[in-house]
Amino acid sequence: MFSEIKDLGFRSIGADEAVVSWTTSIPTKTTVEVTDTATGEKSVYEDASFLKEHTLAVTNLSFSTNYVLQVLSEDEAGSLSSSSVIPFSTQASLIPPVISDVRTSTALVPGQGGKVQTIISWRTDKPSTSRVLYEHGVSASTELSAFTPLNLNLVKDHVVVTTAFKPGAVYRFRIESIDGAGHISYSKDYTILTPRQEENIVDLIIDNFEQSFGFLKRVKF
């Protein structure tokens, strides 16, 4: 007995995601193929659960793009069936990306003379670019004069790694993300204190003598 695919349709279609649902006459597992009609690029989504009522989210789509979709079902006996090919189009994105889950990590780079590596990560609710604006110190100015290179890859999980920050210093930074439609979002401003290189025991002894006697300031090593 072959499975019959029925009631195939979309529950929702957004700028970068579509949710499709259907039923089968007997329990089946599913493969959904989505093809960009302009480029021919195909994406495959799978659900290995044997079900009669199916719902699947097709993600990482491009906004304002035409696609075709086909459902392939396989029952527990290995028999295959397929749906007709149905077209759909994603919507234009009108809302800027939402920035969340901002995290930072800083550490001195071993053997690099006090160089600091800073990692800043965040998430957006839609694919977008990645850049961090920053300045040394904290001021009341709304402008940030420096920035990391712009990463044009449209992603939801963002990571920026920079060694531009000096050790033992305070920086103010702000995140910038731009979606595929050009809508731009900025985070609130954050501050970060980078680690300072620890003095070794010889430095500490010399500093102690200088403070106590002052004569070592005239001695060169």
C-alpha cells in the first residue's frame, strides 16, 4: 500500500522561513526538497519520524525569492511517493534584525607581548551582517570612531574576533547588523575592560625598591 500525500499547503511564509504541512494515509518519514528557481540551488530537509500528520519548517531562505517545493515520503516498507511540485515566494523583509544574547570574552595572547584577543558574539532573528563599532575609553559622544571589518555573510549567529584592543584599557562598543534588504540595527552600548599583563617577580621587586629608596631609578639593567 503506497502512502498518499494530501492537504499539502503552507501554514506561514516569512522573509527567510516557510512552514509547510500535509498528511499521509499511512505513517511515513519525509524528505522535502526546496529549489531556488533563479539559481537552481536545491536544499533538502528531512524528518525521520514515521507520522501521518506532518509539519516542517523550511529555513535559511532568501527574502523576496521564488522557490518550488516537493515532498517525498517513504513508508515503513520502503515504498516511496511524491507530491506535485508547488511554487511559493518568500516575503520582503520590512523589519530590521533583532540583536540579542551579546557576549564578550577577552584574554591575553601568550607570547605576543601583551596583545589582547577579544571575542564578541551575538544572535539576530534573521540572517544579517556583522560589525562592531568601538572607541577607547568612555565618553558621552554617540559616535564611535573605530570599527571592525564588515562581514558581509548573512548569518544569525555572529562572532567577531579582534586584537585591536590594548591591554588594561576600557572600551565602549556597539554592535551593527544589516539584513539582506538593507535594514540596519544597532545594539545598545556596552563597555569592556581588557586584561592587563601581570608583572613578573623581578618587576615587582624593582618597583618595591624604587618606591622605598628611589635609587634604582638611576640604575640601568
